[in-house]
Amino acid sequence: MKFQIDSSPHLPPVNDVSRLMRQVLLALLPGIAVASWYFGWGVLINLVVATLLAVGFEALILAIRRRPVVPVISDYSAVVTAWLLVLALPPLAPWWLLTIGVFFAIVVAKQLYGGLGYNPFNPAMVGYVVLLISFPATMTNWMAPTTLADFHLGLSDALRVTFTGEFPPGLDWDAITAATPLDTVRSGLRLGESISEMQDQIPFGLLAGEGWEWISIAFLLGGLWLLWKGIIDWQVPVGLLAALGLLSAVFSLYDPEYFSSPLYQLLGGGAMLGAFFIATDPVSGSTTPLGRLLFGIGVGTITFVIRSWGGYPDGIAFGVLLMNMAAPMIDEYTRPRVYGER
Amino acid sequence: MTLHKLGHFHGGLHLDDHKAESTGQPIEPQPPGKELVLPLRQHIGHDAEAVVKPGDRVGKGQLIAQPFGDISAAIHAPTSGTVVAIEGRPFPHPSGLPVESIVIAADGEDRWAQGLPAPVADFRNLSAPELTQRIREAGIVGLGGAAFPTDAKLRIDKNSISTLVINGAECEPWITCDDMLMREQASGIVSGIAILQHILRPMETLIGIEDNKPEAIEAMRQALATARLDNTEVVVIPTLYPSGGEKQLIKILTGKEVPSGGLPLQIGVVCQNVGTTFAIFEAIVEGKPLIERVVTVTGDGVQQPHNLRLRIGTPISAAIAAAGGYVEGVAELLIGGPMMGVALPSDEVPLIKSANCILASTPANLRRHDAHPCIRCGECATVCPAQLLPQQLYWYARAKDHDKAEDHHLFDCIECGCCDYVCPSHIPLVQYYRHAKGEIRHLRKEKEKADRARIRHQLREERLAREKAERAARLAAKKAALEKKKAAKQDAGDTPDPKKDAIAAALERAKARKAALQQEKAGKTAQESNESP
Ligand code: SF4
Ligand code: SF4
């Protein structure tokens, strides 16, 4: 009898990129649910729009590059990128902002470098930073959490805002936006207020900002699930959160009126999303175990520095992109000892 | 029972072991078939040299090919019959390329040959070199799959071995031949261990068995208790692929690591598989050369998976038939287990000494061919038992950056397949490594060849130059002599003085002798410096 020949190992694989990506999406759901609860329909509309854009752009580029479209689209990596970008953007971001962001993420940062696996930078963060630098005003149009708002935007209202920029009668941007917790602290400090003074005036919530704290905790839970499933390793999230937490602990002990507490740092912004979902992107990150720890520590440190002394309210994106640049070097210097090597 | 402190190796996989499929039935001995094919290359090292010719009648166990060089193995007739051909025959390898083989037509009598070495009543009466020689004459090679000539592992300095490791881990899924052999032939294996101890004089002997083989563990413990071997112990190790890899097992049992690129001997360890140990027992105590072995015929592609005792040289197709034949839709045939086995294009190839398992699979158990780009997830590095960075190796192998690949320890890769199995992008990593290793070895050989040719060329040039110089010197000497003669004639014309003439001639002779001596010396040193570059 004749048989076809193949190379070892002769077993069906246990893992699958597409399944990994779908599990990441699943792990994002709790955070998305809480975010929608606090910020309304805008979040979901953005997710749908960005998903369609991301898949559309990717299919287009693949067709132009004459690559098979379906196998690549079905790896779900474009969807993950789209969702991560959306979760970093204001909930009522206009459609053109999404389009530009997704374009830079998928077309420029990912496909122009050769597609999944070849991109040196985290695509979602490239999209985010391009938007932050080009449209700083639009990017700070965060709305107040619904629990504090004296307005209500239904699905059709939210759709109208996203696609036409028009608000229902009696409402406008000024009426509905509110600074994010990190923004509040930043501008407060600029005006010479101390942390304790601000704490009395603004919606600090239970731990770190009304709404934000629960969104962060939901992302934390999703992240822990990914850890438990073995989809991400502990090194990046632990390194990132430990660095951010320890630095803010030391500095807030030293000057509690100028530096906010570790809890506020960890739960008041994008730290959890960043630690478990963004900085863990394997393609653009470090790949050795020690390298990943260093990568996480680097992102955490840069984030703290930018938040404390930089020109932007949050620093996760810059931290990730800067560490992306360092990743190949980190890998080179953190090669593990080989069996039998002295 | 002492508790042995276990070491552990990095990574590894928990796999479905599929052992139960083939352990329900005792090992079934099989009669020899009609035609047996014995490739002269079925071990690591030099091919054996045929010592029979077509037409010769041979008895069972008769030497038909002798080892050539230090690392080589003898081959014996698995049954009685006639040598019908010595020719290239398909070999159990993916390429299906032929290998020079001795073909024996069985006469059906299965009659032992005359004059085989007698069984040894008490091996303790033989010296280590004598025993090693008998093992060599019995054609024994590593039966765990490596097929390294066993005697070559035993020719060592006295007192250099601290630990003898007996490998009964059998970590690959589906394979159960060692398990069944330990269950059924524990006392024979233990006798084999005693022989190895007599040869190697280790301080301790550790028998490593994975904890998914309770019957084998029990049988071995009982046999040990009966035989009362000193400092010998069954160590139960956790089931984790590839704990049966030589380097991994040594790490688990002794906590020591075999140096990168080195041998276990360098850390005072010798490792032998239980099947090999049993073959040693049979060779010494029963006087039987290696002409049969236990083979697991299994997989979801055969009707009745179980273990068979088969003559070396039996066609794989006959082994499958003995296991009830294929199931409908069988798609792949392997020698070895699913993780490290090699695929065969056809079942019309002979069983060779290293074949511990014949595995037939249906499409449900095949690897997939839908590779995506590497996403640098690092899963491969997490499971790599050699602590390599398989992902980097893959990039370098793909880019044919051989220096970088070697720098990342390509040659420490044991091709266990762990990285490949977990890769979410389904990249055929092991295939890349094997290819890169082959290419590097090929280039090295080419370079060696080129170096040798260059040195040969240099020597030739130097020899030619020397010859030319010598010719020139001879010519000059002749010319000088001629001229002198002429001058002497002229002198004779003036004032003939024979006495003066004689003195001058003697002086000339002495000078010439001295010059010749010097010449010779110079030539010699030139030659010497050539020979030791
Ligand atoms: S497991 Fe596969 S995809 Fe992941 S890093 Fe290794 S080679 Fe790349
Ligand atoms: S095949 Fe080689 S690189 Fe892959 S896990 Fe095994 S030893 Fe490591």
C-alpha cells in the first residue's frame, strides 16, 4: 500500500491563532459590558463600525497584495486590533476618527509591514497615537458616566452623533463631556490644586473615578481569565502593573498632594486594558520570559513618567510603542540558558 | 524502598498516551515470513559488510554481515534459508530510497546455525572486554529508536561511570513495546542490567519508568528484589513527554545536564534502553544474536493494535497483517511514535532493528497544513525541553542564516516536536530544523573536502618545486664537472703534475659530498614541514 509522507510530529495541532484571538475577544466582553453601561450606546456602535472597517481594510489590502483573503481575515486579529483601538477612544468618537484610526492601525502599521506577525509596532496603539497627535481636542471629548449625567442618549441619538455629529435638541459637546479621571488630576495639578482638594470636588468614585474603576476591574477579570487559560503569560501584566503601582506608591508617599495613589493609577485609566490586552500583544513585544518581564516593567515605568510629568493624560500607548522599539534588543540580551550550556 | 529526589527538565507536554489500545494482549511471537530483507545500514555508524553471497545457505543466527570499524553493528540471519540476493532494496525512510540489503528466502525450518557462541553460564567469569566483544558480535544496537551500536557505548575507562541509567520511560504516545517487555520479561531485563553493571561498574543504577505503567513498575521491582542487585532502584517519574529523551531522563534521574554538544559519558552516565538490556541478556545468557524484537503495531488505522515479536527483516505489510490489517481510509504509516516517528511512503519495506513501533493513522490523526505567519507567541519556547528559542531558530533556518542558527544552538534541538505541536500558527518547525541541520552538515562536509583538496594541491606544488630544484642542482653539478675536466686538460697541456691533480680531485670530491649532504638535509626538513602543517 502507498501512503503520503509528512514530517513529524504527526498529530493535529492543539492551538490555533484564530481560536486564541477569539478568546481574547471573549475576555474583553466583561470590560465592554461595563463600559457600555457607563458610557452608553456609543461604545457598541464604535465596536461594530471599527470591526467592519478593520475587516474591510484588511480584505482590500490583501486583495491588492494578491494574498488569500479568507484565511487571513478569519484569524480574527484585525477584529482584536479594532476593538482595542475603540476601547481606547472616546465613546462618542465620530466615524471619520474611527476610519482614520483603523486605517493607520490595519493598513499602515500592520499590512504595509507584511501583515500579522511582521508588524514591529502594536497596530492599535499606532492608530491611537496618530489620532491623539492629529486630533487632540476630539480625543478628549469623553462623556460623563451615565450614572452622573443629567442627559440621556438613546441608540438613535448615539448613531446620529457618531455619523453626523449632531446632538439632540438642547445638548451639545459641552453639555455632555467630562474629563476622564486622569485628565481631571492633570489639569487640576496644573491649576495648582492638590490631590486632596480635587478629591472633594470631582467624581472620584469608590476607588479611582466613577465608572472607570469598574471598567478596569472588569478588564482585570477578563485578563485573569486569559492568564488562567494560558493564553497570555504573567510576565507582561505583572511587570507593567508592579512597576506602575510601585512607582506611584513611592512617589505618592513622598508627596501625596502631587502624586495620586497607586489604586488611582491602576484603576483610573487604561492600565488594566493595557497590561492584559495591549502590552501582551506577542507580535510586537518581547518573546523571552525575562524579556517579557522587562518589557512590562518598561511600559509601566514609561506610563508613570508620562502621566506624572508628560504632556498627555495617559501613557500606555507611548509606553507600548517605545518598548516595541526596544523589544528586539531585549530579546537578544535575555536569551535563556540552553540545556547543557555552561 | 528509598525515595529518590527527582530533577526536572524545562517544558514538555502532557499528551494523550493511547497506551491502553495495545496493552490488552500479551506480546505475540510471530513466525518468520517467506522473504526477509536485511539492510546493511540499520544502525548509526558505518554500514556492515556482507560476509555471505547469493546462493549461500544460512542457518538462523548465522553472521551474514560483519561490523566495519568501531561504530558499526553485525547482522545475522533471522531464520534459516538461502541468500537470494544482495542488492538495493527500499528502506524504511521517507525518501523510500534503496539501501544495499541481504535478501534471504526462508526454508521454513527455522533451524539454528552451527557453531554459534555458546550461552554463558555465569557472565561474572568473563571480563568486561570479553562481554563487550560478545555484545558486539551479537549485533546489538540501541533498541529505543536511536540504533547506536551498544558495544561502542560500553568501551570506556574503568571506574569512570557514576550512574547507569536504564530507560524504561517510553514517553511517546501509542508505543508500548518496552512497557510490555518489562511486564513479561522483567527478570531477563534485570539480568541484562547485572551484565551491564559487571562491565561498567557504576556506583548506582537507576531505572526510570513513567508513572503511567504501574504493571511494569511492579514487575521490575519484584524482579529486582529477587535478583538482589546492589544500589539499583526503580525510579517512578511523572508522565511528561519527552522524559524518555536521553538528556531529559538523565536530568530527571540525576539532576545533571549532559553538556551541550557532548555525551552522557562526560558526566559519568551511560544510558541504555530496557529493550537493549533484554537483548544483552539474550545474547550473553542464551547465546542468541539480535534477530528479533518487540514491536508495537498500533494506531487508529489498524484493526487489532498489539505487540508482536517480529524477526528483523520482516516486511511492514506482514506486521500490519498480523495486527488484523488496516482499517478503511488509513492515511499515514509511521515507524516510531507520532511525535518523532518517520512517515513511510509504502509498507513494502523491512522492519529494522531500531523500529519500536509501527503506527497507522486515519486522517483524524494527521497534522494540518494551514501554516500562518509566526505571531511570536513564545508557546514553542515554553514547551521546549532543550530550553531553546524555537521561534528564533525558525527565522534563522528559514532565512538560511546558518551561523545565527548554530549560535542559537540548532544542534541542541532533539527534534522532539513539542514546539511544532503547540504552535498556534501550525508552522512545520521541526521540518525547518531538520532541513537546516542537513544543509549545515552538508556544507561542513563540502568544506572539509575542499580543505583536503587544497592541502593535497599545496603538497603537490611543493613536491614539484623541490623536484625541479633538485634537477637544476644535478645539472649544475654535471656542468661544473665537465668544465673542470676541460680545465684539467688545459692544465695538462701546460705543466702536467699528476700529484697536484690528484689533490685537487680529492678536494673536489669532498666538497661535492658536503654539498650533497646539505641538499639532502634541506630536502628532508622541507618535507617534514609539509607533513605537519
Ligand atoms: S509557537 Fe509558533 S507562532 Fe508561537 S512563537 Fe513559536 S513559532 Fe511563532
Ligand atoms: S523540536 Fe527542537 S526546538 Fe522544538 S521543542 Fe523539541 S528540542 Fe525544542
